[in-house]
Amino acid sequence: MKKIKKCLLVTFDFTQRGRSATSFAAGVLLSACKQHDLYGLRFTVGHFPIQMIKSNERNFTPADLAKNINDHYKLEDLHGLAISCYVWNTDLIEPLIQKCRDMGFRGNIILGGYQINEKTCQSLYPSGDVYLPSYAEVSLPEAFIHDRVLHKLVVSKPVVFGAFGSPYLNGSINLEDNQAMIHWETQRGCFYACSFCAHRDVANNRVHEFQLETIKKELLLFKKKRVKRVNILDPIFRKGRRSYEILEYAIEIGLEAELVFQVRFEDINERLLGLFSKLNTYLEFGLQTANQAESVVINRRNNIKKISSAISMLQEKDVSFEVSLIYGLPTQTLSSFEQSIQFLLERGVTCIKAFPLMLLEGTQLSFDKNLYGIKEGHIDQSGIPHVIESDSFTHEEWISMRELAERLTYKKS
């Protein structure tokens, strides 16, 4: 009989007040592992969350992290170590792997997350053993079971999402009564293909919808637990029969939690707004730019006429919303960024946020950066590189854009 492998999932999470101790992403993966036929027979999985503080100033080093992991889970006794790789922790991955090896870890290093792209993962993280691009609900358990590999192995297994239970319903994520905030999803992937975004299922170019029966059971649980705020992770919550049914059910059961949706202005219609207005809803619109030429370059073709109409409809229905922009986009100028802000101000939008552009692994924009003369740099202590210069704006002009962004008001509409 084969020895049971002891495995560990290490995640890097931003601390958010009132959130469950287990992040949503970790809960989904732990749930999938525990549903595997060989869980408890061939492998077990622990979870070690590392909290990234919001101040963007780290108070730990890779050596600190490895020692902390070793204090809780003896590294030399582990067979598999899975590490989440995101833009906010990418510079920590290689030195952390080395420190874990130094402390006695001899098993497989398994790397997954948005930074793991099939084309770049091995050059970006050469110390990895197994790489998991795309969704990992199937690939991660198989990687844990896999015997020691002497070559680089990329595992990308298709996921049938209807085959997996909800991490909330099966207890992989523990919900407290009156939980202040949770994350939730009704689908995985995105219908759109914005060149800067990593939400799209680049492997299969699909959107995966979760079963409505499961969604309704989760909503009932959120009501029972009196959850205060639900952040919906769907990249875009679109109009349509399925979305209407989800909202109608939430209305039917009298859900009181604040529901935060990411929506496109082009999807706003009377029926969708009517449903939103019957719930405690807050909408987030990622306009990114009001400049038509810039929206074409980033494959985010905004319909300005529909956007203006949607803003008026939202204001008439008194639905709370915010709009976000990105600065540092290819072909953008200081003047065009000012014009995007002015476009919203002229339409009475009171909550505007603007964020600096980041180039994410595997996105079209990261591959095209030389085409636009894009240069990256570190703008704070987070270790995250941001776009700070391009052919269309100097670094000094980027600084002016940042100053404009920091002066924007965040008053809720």
C-alpha cells in the first residue's frame, strides 16, 4: 500500500476585514481536493495562508515565510507544495522555493494562479516542477498524487464545474453568523477578450456557468447566515435569462446582503435595472477609457452613446454605482486621460476611481508591450511592476496622470 502523501497549499491573500479566514480561491481548491476519490487514501492537503498587508509595505522576507511554513508544517515531511502565483507576489516565488528547499523540502513544487501561463511559466519560475495554467480543480489533486518528476510538467485538465460542490455548502469555507463580507461566483471566465485582462479562459475560450440549483442553495445559506456583503467575482454579470433568474430568486427569498456586481454599461436595460433596484445592490463599471481609439487598442470597444444612456438610467433608478478608469494604456496621453475623467464628471458620476495599468502574464497586452514602447517600473513597496512610460506618454506625464487619479472623489453614487 502506497504511503499517503502530505501536501500543502500556500496562498498569498490580501487581508480584508470581516472576510473568512480561508480565501475564496483557496476554498474552491481545497473543496475540489477533498472531493477527489483518492483524498485520504493517497494524499491529504493542508492550507497555509499568507496575508499580504494593504499598506503595500511588506514586513516579511522569503526566509521568514519559509521558516513560518516549516514551523507549522515540517517541510521535509511534505510531498507536494502548491504555491499561488499572482502579480502581487511574483517576486517572492523563486527565493521562497529556494528557502523551502534549503529547509529540507524534497517533493514537487506545484505552481498555479494567474501568473502561470503555458508560454512563459517555465522561464518566469524555473524552479517549479509542475505548472498548472488555467483552472486547477482537476489538475491540482493529480499534481499532488503525481510521483516526483525529474522534468518540467505542465498539467492542464479540463474542468466540468457541475461536478464540484460549493465550498460554502460543504464547509471548505466556514461562514460565521453575520459575516461581514464574502466572495462568490456564478460563473468562471469572461465573454470578452480585453487585452489587459487575465479573467478569460485562454485555454478553451469559454465561460463556465455554475448550476443554478447550487447558486440558489448558496443564496439561501447567505440569507440564513445574515451575510452583510457579497462581492460577486464574475468578471462581467450580464443581462439575460440566467442572470434575471438569479436576481429574481434573491428577491424572492428576501436577501438583505449588499450584492456587488461588475457590469458593463452596454448590458444595462430596464429589466436588469428593475431587478437590481429591488435588492441592496452596488454596481462596479470598468469603463477603463472614454476614448474610442484607446478602447479599440485594448479590445474594449466602448459604445459611448449606450454608456451615456445607461448612466442616465442608473441615476433615474437611484442605483448605487462606481466607474473605474485605467491610466497608462497604450496610445493614451495625459490629455486623453483628462478627457475620460471629464466625460464622467459631465454626466454627474460622483464615484470615479482610476488605477495604474499592470501587465499580467499571458495577456495580449503583455505580449504586445514592445509594440507600444511600454516600460514598467515599481511605484511603491508592493513589488508589483506597473506601466510607467510608453511611446504616447513620458514618465513625467504618467506622474501627472497618477496625481489626477489620486484627486478623484470616491463618494458613492
